[in-house]
Amino acid sequence: MYTLILSEAHGQGNAAGCDGRNTVNSRTLESQTPDNGIVGAQSGYTPVGSVVVASDLSKSRTGRSDRSSKSRSRDTLSRDERKEVTRRAIVAAALHLLEEGSFTGLSLREVTREAGIVPAAFYRHFDSMESLGLVLIDESFRSLRDMLRGARAGKLDPNHVIDSSAEILITGISERREHWRFITRERASGVASLRYAIRTEIRLLTSELAIDLARFPGLKNWSSEDLNILANLFVNAMISIAELVEDVTDPAALEAIKQTAIKQLSMITIGVRGWRSEDT
């Protein structure tokens, strides 16, 4: 996204020379629950992270033939596939609960109840709540990289690079609000390991962007330090925009944020055209 923004700046700037793991006292109810630990369907509860599994299980109420059919359907999944279904249910449940609070206030029992599994089943997939948090960070930044990769793959309008960059950014944030909300909130949270992991991911993202920037003719003579500073400006602008979008759904408000994003990106490109860097 930002590499193409700079191509616009390059074209305009020739004159400037810039071409506590929770203790679980209950025993694993292996004999009373499916292999993946999912429960709750018999009571009619459909957890957010396991809608398909729980909904299918609830159909067993209609009769013996339906129960047999469900049993055969579940049996078609391998053990690894069942484990992945449960793992995804836990991740989705945690993200859903984090819409209203921080990770520090999230308990293991809340997550497993939302996912529709017994608490002991959690430990088949994660060593602790902290390890779940690290997985959430990994998945959140993966969605961010996917968005940037899509922008570089040709989704930008070459005639309106900054405007279309802002549009892609706002749309991407709106489509993955749960991931962006988690990143923006937890980078200043009380969990030290999560703060460190988020800072590490931001540094990696900045370094990757700096490498992309170095390929542009107008930036080939820039020092590594200056390229990293420029990349960091773009990344920080992106995160600040995400914080503004976090809970906004009104179209008019989103449009106002988009215009702010366009101004921020425009100011950065103006600075690029005027900057003189000495390669070190």
C-alpha cells in the first residue's frame, strides 16, 4: 500500500531530488463429551466459536435417525480436524468477548463457556491464557499482512493512490474490527508478554516495509535508518487510523476518518519529497 503511495510522491518530486494459568478442579469429562470437548448443544446453546458443530448437535433432538446421522457426520472428521474445530472455537470466543473488555479481565472459564467446551478441554489446545493471547496476536497481524499484501497486488487505483490507500485501509479495518481492536487495546495492556509480542510484530512489519521502500528509485540512496523511520511513520499512521475506526459504524463518521487518513498520508509523502538522506 505505502510503496505505491511513494511511487506517486516520487513522480511528483523530481524537482526535489527524491525520484496465571487458571486451576481447573473439574476432571476432563471424556466419557460425557465429544472428543473435541464441545458441550452445550443439548441445552440449545450455540456458542459463538462453534456454531456449526453445536447447531448440528442440536438437531439430534428431532429423533434417533437424526442422532445417527449426526454421529456419522462427526465421525467423518479426523481427530486433527476435530481439534482444529475446537481450537477455532476458542479463538473466536476470545475475540468475541474482547469486544467488551481487555485480555487481563478475561478468564479461562468465560472463554470455554463462550466456546461451548468444558474448561479442561482448553488445555488440549493452549498451555495457558497467555498462550491464547499470543495466538490472537499472531492471527491479528496475519490479517494485517494479508491486507497490505492485497494492496500491493494491484487493488490500488494508480491515478488516486493516496485516496485508494485510505479506502483500502478503512475497509480492511472495518472487516477485521476484532483483530484491530485487540491490537490497539493490548499494546498498552497489563500483560507484559502480550505488549512485548505486539511491539515485536510492529517492528517486523516496519522492517518489511522498509525493505519494500528501498526498492524505489527515489529512495535507493536513503540510509537504512531513514528508511526505517519512514516505514515507522506509515505503520504508526495506520494504527492511529485503526484506533479511530475501532467502534465507528456510521458512514458519515467513517468518511470523516478517511479524509483524516488521506491528509496524514499526504503529509508523509510531502515530507518524502523534501527529505535528503545520506546513505550510511
